[in-house]
Amino acid sequence: MDELSEKIPEIKFSKDVNDIPWKTAVVWSSMPRIGPRVYEWVSDEDIRYVSWTNGIVTILPQPDSILSTKCQCIVVPQGFVWVGANVKVA
């Protein structure tokens, strides 16, 4: 995860749920084979909008975000995805 956050600083991660901006982010989690659950998120300031179909969440980045220089969207097929109350959706 450290290597990913160095390349794409908009994708943040933590094992502590208290670090997560729940209302202003799209959050997903993964369970490593060893150790606690890891939460990853993108904050709303880096999100143009979020959409979902059949449980698959798609995040479209803001045009001025570093994410938009690397991708057109992020597809999050995790079992747990949280879309904060203040995140723009389509």
C-alpha cells in the first residue's frame, strides 16, 4: 500500500477506522491473509462523481486530480464499499 500511495497520493489507506473521513469519501476494505482489515479511500475533493451498478462502484476523478492523469475511472468490486453522505453521485 505504501508504494501505491507514493504513486497516487489521492488513494489513502489505514487500518484505523478513526482515520477515515466517512462522510466525505468513498471507502472500501480488504482483508489481508495476515493482520487487520485495511481500509482504502478517495476523498470527495478528488471525485467528480460516483456511480454504481449491481454492486460495482465506479469513481470518476476530478479533471485536476492526479488520478485523472493516470486513469479515466476506478472500478471498486469489493464486498464492502461505503459512499459518504457528502460525495457527489450520478
